[in-house]
Amino acid sequence: MRKFSLRSSDRLGLPLRRSLLIGAVATLVAGMSAACGGGSGDTEQVALGKNDTLTITTFSTFGYDGLIKKWNADPNRPFKVEHTVISEWDTWKQNLTTNLQAGTGLTDIVAIEGDAMPQFLAPGASDQFVDLADPSLDGRWVDYKYKEGQTSDGKQIGYPTDAGPEAICYRADLFRKAGLPTERDEVAKLFDTWEHYFATGEEFVEKVPGTKWYDSSGSIAQAMLNQTKYPFQKADNTVDIDNAELKGVYDTVTKYAPTLSTRVVQWKDDWVANFTNDGFATMPCPGWMFANIKDSAPDVEGWDIADAFPGGGGNWGGSFLAVPTQSQHQAEAAQFANWLTDADQQVAAFEEAGNFPANTAAAQQLVSRDVTDPYFNDAPTIEILANRAEAVEPGVPYKGDKYSDILGLLQTAIQRVDEGASPDSSWQTFAAAVGQLS
């Protein structure tokens, strides 16, 4: 396994997604543990020249388009970069795991979604990635995000791109229609606890028939899980879904589904349509969600952001850049991943897409600039996200090796209830499916 130590002088230029593909990485881990061929650390390395190309694949919106165009336009750069963007994590995860198992077919740099990272840290799977550990980069990232890309024995397989501290985005125009407060400070008081949030929602839907309180049952379940210490596995990775906290999230979300939820699946066409037909009034809102809202509702006026999150803080998402060992350009890939996650580039990524930087210097720089967003009624977005980041409890939720698989099964169970199944029967189906995970 190659390990890189990039000194400061070596740095070049010196933070959807939800319905995860069940069992894909479990198959990968087994296959990689047994494999003895492709994808090893013995991949022949080929140095890149100015006319050669390094490849990178991300998903959804990372805010890198402008950065990479600028890179390629600079004649002094040591190589060119070709950027592939996959629309959804689900699709990219399938390609990523398939090509890891095959030992070929991946780009030099790959993006990994945060909730799935624990599976790629597992023995066997982690062997397919270059160790990016570099003492000169200590302190660059917020600690809890950096450690999420690290194996138990200290191998760093991913550089954090962004974090996902959550606020609540809301439609001030629809709040006004319901006779609710519209100013951020007053709205924030409505979101201090989940009980208050749901009670306000019941008041809202009575006064604005035809509009639901939140965008999907799945997004609220995700938000509540982000405050649950051990939702699916104990600290020793033993699967434990018979716990009061998880059942409480499930019971709460399915209880309110008929009255407060649109009951559509997040990221699907009908979810997108609800942004423009006054389908809902609030939604959990990490920074990377800003781009989704703007893209889904470019002409809708009324969106704003409250500096609050029910029950305290929560982190949703935040991705990583990793270098597969099958890459023939590992040194250049590590350098470019380093460059993309440095402060200046992370500031630019926030400006392009709204992703809250995991890079601490980038976040501090943005806070000092008092950044506002005209789309969200000139809300001080970076200040709000920085405040929400302070409220995040490190290590919550605990994400074991089966976290994303079980999360996908839970979301499917909630979807079944949205479609008319009884909560009890859907939970039993969920429990049986979890029991079949290897």
C-alpha cells in the first residue's frame, strides 16, 4: 500500500444520496478480501505531464466545476483534469463498488458519500485505497469529519470535502399565509424541539390546506437519526435495531406521515415538483441542499433559513475524496485531492454550491466575510451553518459497517407506510431484511 506524505511545499497551488444500494459493499468487502489480483498497491505508476490528464468522479453537486475549468485554463499546471459528475450517489455507488471489485475501471480520484464511508473502511475494502495520511495536514479539517475517513489503525483513505450541519429551510410566504411568524429569529423559536416543530406543522396544515409541512418522511427520519447515538449498531458493530431511540424515530415519523408529510420519495420527480407547486413549507437543510432547492425552484420566491434545528444539532452528509490503488497516477491524484480540499478551493466550492467546508480555515474565512444569499432572502447562510456546526455532537450517530445498508432498509420501510402499509407490518419486514444482512 502506497502512503503519501505531502510536505507544504508539495501542495499544488500552495463540505440524493439516500436510498442506498443494499448489500453492494458487503459483497465488495467479501470479494476484496478474497481477491489477489487487480486493485493492489502494486499498480504500475505513470507520471503525468502537462498534456496528460488526471481523472476524477464526483456525484450531485460538489462545486468543483469552476475550479477545474480554472485549473485547466492555467498553462502552468502540471497536468489537465477531466471531471465526471454522476447525478446521484446511488448510481455512482453501484459503479464504484463494481469497479473496485473488478480492480479496474475507476478514475484516479473518487468521491465517497459520508454515510457509506464506514463500509469502505472495513478490512479488505480499505485495502483498495491509497493511504492519504499526511502529518503536515493535521488540523486542516474539523476533527470529527477527518476521523470519519480513517480506519481504526490510522489509515486515511479520504480527505473530507464538506460537512453537513443542518438548519431548517422554510417558505416565509407560506408561513405568512398560515399566520405564522416569518422573521428568522421568531421562526427559530418554532423549531427548538421536535415536539414544537410537529405541533407547529399541525397548526400550519389546518390553515393552509393542500400544502404539507415537510418535504418527505424520509428526510425527517434522516434528520432525527442524525441525533441518535446508536441507531443501528452498538459500539462493537453488533447490529441492534431493537432499541428505544430507533423505534422512537420510526414511530414518530410514521405517526405524522398522513398529516404532515408529502409522502413522496426524496430526489424523485414528484419530490422535485413539490418545490414549485407549494407542496411543502419546511425541510431539513444542510448547506449542500441549497443547490438542490435553487435548481428545483429557481423562480420561487419566499425561501429563507432559520438558525435552528429541532433538538439541538445534526450533521447530514459531508463527502470525501479518495484515491483507488488501481490508479496509475496515485501521487498526482493525492496532490490534486489535497489541492481541492485546501481552504481557497473550499471557499470557492461553497460560493458555487453552498457546501459548508469541512476545512476549518475555509469556514473561518467565510464567516469573517459575512456571506449572505439573495435567494434565501439575504440570509447569512455561512453564519447560520457555522452556528449549526457548533451544535453538532461529534460521533453522533455512530456509523458502523452496516450503517448505510440498514439506513436504506429503514427508508424503504418508511416509504411502505407512506404508500399505505401499516407501521407494524412494515417494521416487521424491515427487521427481517436486517436479519438477512451478512
